[in-house]
Amino acid sequence: MNASAKTVGLMVDPGLAEDIARHVAEHLAGRPSHQTDEQWRVETIGEQLPLDSEGMINLADHAPTILDEYAWDYVFYLTDLPIIRDGQPVLCRTVAQSRGALIVLPALGAIRLRAQVLELVVTLLSTLSGITDGIDTAAVGRDIKRKKYGHPRVRR
């Protein structure tokens, strides 16, 4: 494998998220990133993170430990727990310092779900690794909400 390969960890809730993670892993592993020679090595683990006192998954609290424990460069947690902020579904919650994101599957809908998650992971990886500016850098460390008709919006 290429010496510059980066390890992407997919941590998933049991059930649908496991199937989606397998698809993402198959299509992302070994795929060169857009503007470098980097290859992505993908590992998947089925493990639920605990909910906080508000009933939310706070990946920011767990990401540093997860990254160290599994020796991952990036972590994406796929959940089927819906998250709503200001009446809008949250698409994902990025974790700035910890190189990762919580991806909220219900916000993506049911059509082409696996392809949408793969596209979202590639966009987030490109942005978090500094390869491209696929999402507004103001979005890093914030909720990215799905607006009507599917256009992402950053919660400030």
C-alpha cells in the first residue's frame, strides 16, 4: 500500500449504518484523493457511542480517544438517530480538532442513501484533510443542516 495512505475509521450504529459503512469502505478504500497521491485505507467498527444528558451523540467528546485507540487519521460516526436544530434536520456535525464528523443518516433520505453517504464522506475528507474546500471552512466544528431541496446550511 502507498506510504501516504491515511486511515479512515467508520464507527457505526448497528443495523442500516453497518450496511452503508460496508458500501463506503468498498468504494473508498484504495481510491486516490482528488488532488494528491494519497490513498484511503478504511476500517469499520460496529460500536455505539453513549448519548449525552440531552439525548445527543457528542462525537467531539469521544473522537480523540477513538482516533488514538484505533490509530485512525479520521473518524466518521454513522447514526440513524435523527437530529433536528431550529426545525431543520442536521446532515452532519463536524469535529474540527478531532478530524471527524457525525453523519446523520435520516437527514439524507432514503433514495441513493449509500451513494449520498459516500459522496458526503469524500467531501468531508477532502475538506478536513485540506485537499479541497469542498465545504465552507466555517462549517468545520458546527452542525451542517439540510435545507429544503437538499442544499446544506451551516448553523452558526
